[in-house]
Amino acid sequence: NFLSKIPILGSLFRSEDENSNITEIVFIITPSIVDNTHIPSLRELGFKYNE
């Protein structure tokens, strides 16, 4: 708001919200090496491949 930046008069046009809430979402990702010799293929799980 342009009028809120004017010295002395700015306080008449400025509004402040005292009930502001800040929420942060933090994802923590830990990489790991997976041995894929024990993981079945998609065909073994019953999925079909269509060309």
C-alpha cells in the first residue's frame, strides 16, 4: 500500500495483524542403499506389460 509508506501519515493507512500464525513443514529425507536382489520384479507381482 503506497499510502502506508508516507512518513507521519503512513500510520493512518497502515494495518497490522497481531494474530498471524506461521507454520513450517519440514521433510527429513534419509537416503539408503537398497539391495535389489530380494525385490520381486513387476511381472512376478502379477503386473502385465502392454506394448
